[in-house]
Amino acid sequence: MKFLRKKLDYIKPAFLRRGKFQKFAPAFFAIDSFLFVPNHTTRTGAHIRDGVDLKRVMYTVVLALLPALFFGMWNVGYQHFSQIGGDLSFWHLMGYGATKVLPMVIVSYGIGLGIEFLFAIKRGHEVNEGYLVTGMLIPLIMPVELPLWMLALAVAFAVVLGKEVFGGTGMNILNPALLARAFAFFSYAPYMSGDKVWVADAAKLDAVSGETILGTLADGGGQVSHSVMDMFMGYVPGSIGETSVLMILIGAALLIFTGVASWRIMLSAVLGAAVMGLIFNATAVNPLMAFPWWQHMLVGGFAFGIVFMATDPVSSAQTTKGKWIYGFFVGFLAVMIRVFNSAYPEGVMMAILLMNVFAPTIDHYVIQSNVKRRKNRLKKLVKAA
């Protein structure tokens, strides 16, 4: 690493002001910051001094995503070979899954970071670390059979129209990863739903079927073939990183322990989903309405969406009370959309995107309520005096 540090320091002057490659300074310093801890020191004007910066926060989220990523690789292999027969050893399944998942991760980072570098060079500002998380989230919420060129288009759409047009990291209204999924779903629906997209190479093998639990219920199926333990552990078809609630909870524990994600949003989303689920259970007229309320949190992308995307600090509510309101309606609407829209039984994506739009409004009224309460308190003190 010392050799690399010396080389970067040697070519650094060319990227500084009036240097030969000054225009490409954002790209150079992005690579430098990614490889090494920035050596900038605060001299004046700082009120808070902390070792936590944006890069460390992003690395923490990526670390929290790794259990879901590794399990997703294993599950891709398991869903494939458990149906066609073959070697079910751990490393064989992991190896097969890696050949399917890693290309998606590479495309996601390659296209997304490439676009971010271009915008940074064009605007002359530094590359932010925000895409480190988005680049990992996007492949994890996609079906394994999504063609790479479709994934590339979805990433480009999310980064350009969902993020850069608003000013880049920290300025986006909608969660970019979910925007990529929404683009893929509405543009290439046959590759984002059905019983063939969730199992690798299912389209090539007639005997392979990967109908999800929610898909079975939405089609009017009665009994779910998977046990509750299968749902919790993740031994079911689904998007790459969304199936294992256990792995997601491990990531959630890390995010809550480090203070990176809001436990209030997670808890309130669970409460909202429980309320909506209980209402449907009490008035059940179809399999989706009769599906036990607590099992809604074990299937589909509910757990993954609540932990890793509803808690996005940029597109979620910022006030404490606002987080409770925001999270509650995310869970409430997720179950409602699942049940009422049989063509799209997975409602977490739409629920989070919808509440992303309303998050600023929620914060506005929470703040105005606090201001009004304090004004009334002041008036009472003045009268008492």
C-alpha cells in the first residue's frame, strides 16, 4: 500500500489547479478517497469533530448488506439444483450463485459509478460515496434472470433521472435503488414477474418453476408449500437479497447498533403492516387477505425494503415524530397494495416510493406543529407574567 500511496502522491500535482489533468480531478480524488483515509484536517469553523464521515457510513451499510448478498448467492444455487438435481454441497451452490450474481454487481457498479464520475467531472465537484450502497442494493432487489443489459438501463435511469438531475447524493427525492427496480418492472414486466425469473436458467428447463409465495396467493392458490422456517431462513424463490429474513435482521442489528439507520422507521413499519394485516385477516375473502398478518413480514421484499431502503436518510422523514408516521404508512400501504393489486402482490417498493414523496410534507407539518405548540406555550407564559 505504501507503493500505491507514493504513486498517487507522485501524479497528484497533475490533477491539482492548473495541472495538466485538472479537469479529471474529481475522478482522481474519488479513487484516492476510496483507497485511503482522507488526510484533510479541520482548521476553523468546525463545531462537531467526529471520526464518522460519509464513506464510513456507506461502508457500514455495505457491510450490513453482505450477509444478504452471500446468502443470495447460495440460494440462487440452491433454488436451481434442488429442482433439477445435482450436487447440493455448500461451495458448489455458492460457486454457481456467484457466477450469476457477481456479474450483476459488477454491471451495477460499473454503469452507476461511470455515470457519477462523468457528472462529477462535468460539474467540477467531488464524487460522493453514496453510490457505494445503491450499487449493491440494485442487484439484490432484482430477479436473478434479469438480463444484464436491462439491469444496465435500470441503473442508468435511476442514477441520471433519480439522482443526478436533482443535484447528486443527498438531493434525491426518491430512493435510487427502488427507482431502478420500478423502471425495470414497468419497462420489462415479463422479466420481473412470473414463475421463471426467480430461478437461474428456469426458462431453459421446463421442469423448473420458481413461483413465489405472494405470487401463488395472488393467483388464488390456497396452501403455501413453504414452511414458516423456510420463509424466515430464506429457502424460497425471490429477488437475490430479499429472501432471508435472518440475514436481513443481522444487517439491521449492525445498522441500529452503529446508529446508521433509524429503528423508529423499522419498528413503525412493522406496526403499520400488522395493523393492515389484522384488518384483512378479520375480513378475509381471498387467500391474500387470509394470509396471516405476521407472515407478511417474512415473505417478499418487506424485511429488506424496511431495513435497507425505507430507512434511507436522504429520502425518508427526518424528524423523530415524522419517522414514526412515515414508517407506519410504509408498512400499512405495503400490505394494502399486496392485497388489493393482484397483478403486483409485492407492494413494498411502491409503498416506499410513495412515502418518499410525502416525507418532506410529513416533516413540514411536524415542524409546524412544534412551532405552534411553542408559540402557545410562550403566550401562556406571557399571560401568566
